[in-house]
Amino acid sequence: MEIKTDYSLRALFTFYYSTRAPIYFFEYGTQNKTSMGEIACPLQRLEKEERELIQHKMKQRGRVHHVTDPFHRHFLAINTEPFPSLPAGYICIGPFLYNELNNQDIQEAFQRQGESIYVSRKVLTYYAQLPVVHSQQVLYYGQILLALLANDWETPIIDQTFDQFTFIPKKNEPSQEDTQFLSQAFQLEQKFLDKLHQGDPSAVDELSHTKYYPIPTYGKDNMVRSYKNRLISTVTLVARTAISAGVDETESLSTSYYYIHEIEQKEKIEDLMHMEKVMLHDYLSKIQQQEQKDHSPLMQACLESIQSNLHKPITIERISKELGVRSEHLSKLFKREIGLTLQQYIHRQKMKEVKKALLRQNDSILTVAETFGYKSASHFSRIFKRYEGLSPSNYRKQNGI
């Protein structure tokens, strides 16, 4: 397969190595098929059925299509036409099953198609190797692949074309609960990414709501593998958002590769949860640093002064004196360039570091307050609740401390 850019090649490999779901690219021009994780098909009839059904679907409207063949196999096919980085053709995830099949199920499927063949051990072995997935996991796969392939940062992960087809068999129509679940997941994702793009530290808290996201069951309900899959998808989205916020593309992508590698080394859920927070704080820092590069020299000096003195009481008068300007002039300029008052920005930056400190079990809330220049625990708690929406003690409880 000749992929036009390294980005597209990375997208396909990232998908496969984060989900281990079979995937291949079929190019119309050369008729070449390049596979990752392919499960060798034992019969030409099965290959022909798959190819004809998918290519028929590709002629219909929409870029994403669910395909079911008469032999209980399912596929998720994505038309590559909207993606300029890929040649004309389609990317196919699958085959996979929705239910485990016994020998009789397989035999009857072949008989219904007029196949009088004896289902050999080779065929049974083939079916035993096909992943059995849940309907929500198919949506999850589609979200990951579209996110990786999209060359438009504004393209929603759950595309409107998803409404033009059914992901799951007729006998298992999506429930009202599933529909509400997916809508909520998308809204949470957008809220999280919007805050991240702005360099808002509260994006860390939005990420905690991803418990509402689909939980894949690939790997015989292996929860560690499932968490790794979701976390790798999050790293991909975060890296893309960082690039759109101005972070250098090479730096953002190389950082994402580092975290994906580290994720694969972890074998405990608690270690993955910690890695998630470390990764997000890292990217937030990169985005915030990038934002500072675009300011005037005076504002750059002001921001650096604030960042260097987060562990002290910071006043507008002290910063103005340090920079040699009138406090009124600095306040107006700060509001114009940053979009926040100077005091709001100081508290927001402090809260970012405060939340990290609160996650350390050895420090009392009073100790944390004093560390960041707050004179009393009560004053500190009021400020924290104003900016974070909950008390410091509840924040610790929320994070299992």
C-alpha cells in the first residue's frame, strides 16, 4: 500500500496497535490490499462475499458503513475519499462477531447459502479467532479511526454520517439508554477538548467524566487492556488538540508516542490512571507555554513573573513595580491580551499547581494553602471552590485520597 503521507500511515498503525482489531486498506487503483492483524480466510467464497458487499456499500452515501454478511461476520468500512492523505479506496475494520458461535451456527449459515460443504476444522478455527465485540465497542472503533484519519481539526469524532446506517444487527436495536449514553459521551469529549485547547487547567477535571465513555470488551473483558485502549485514544486526541493550539507538531507527536509506549508497559489500572493525569498536565503545560509566546514583551515578562512566584502572595502592585509600569496600565493591557483580569489569572495558575499538591497524601490542606501564599485554610478553601467548583477536601475524595 502506498500511503501519501506518514501521518496516514501512523494513523493506521496507531489504530491497530491500540485496539488489536483486524484492519486493512483496499486501494481501487492498484487493487492492492494491505492488512494489519489479518486473520487468514480459509475459503474464497468468504473473501468474495466480503469484497462484493463492502464495495457495494461504498457506492452509497456516507463515509462510514456497517456491513454484515450471511456468514455472521461484521465489518466497519470507511470510504477514504474525504481524506486527501489516502488514495481512493476504503479502510475496513474486521471481520468480527457480535456473539460467540457454535459449530451448528456456522454449519447452518453455510447451508442457508446453498453451501453443502462440510465445515472443516480449518473453518471452525478461523471463526474461533474472530474477535467477539459489543455494539458499543464498534462505535468506539469508529471514533478512534475517524479521529486518527481526520485532517480537519474541527471534524467531530462522532460524524453526522453515523446516523445513516445501523451499527448493530436488527435483532439488537440500540436502546434509548445507548442513544443518550453516546450523546453524553460526545458532549463531555467536546467540553474536555475545548478547555484543553484554551489551556484551561480544569480540563483535568473534565477528563474524570470519561467513565461515561464506551468500555470495550475486546480481550475477554480484560479491563487493563480496555483502559489502555481508551487512554491511547485520549492521547491521540490530546496530541491533535495541542497541535491545533499551536504546539509544534513534531514535539506533540513525539510526546504522544512516548506516552503510548509508557502506557503499554503498565499492568495496573491505578498506574494507568496516574499516567493519564501526568500526560494531560504535560500537554497543558505545552499549550500554556505556546500561548505565552504570542504576547507582547511586557506581557511575556508579566506572565513569567507570575509563574516564578506562584508560591508567594502576588499583588498587582508588586508586579507593576517589578516591571516599572503603572498598575492601571498593566491591568488594562493584561485584560486585553489574556482575556482575564490579572487576579483571575493568578488564581487560575495557582489552582493548577495546587491541585497537583493536593494529590500528594502527606500534605495537609493548611500546608498546601501556606505553600502557595494563602494566609488561612478558610480563605484558601473559598478561592479553591470558586475556581474549581468543590472544596479541597472533596477534590481529594474525588481522586481517591
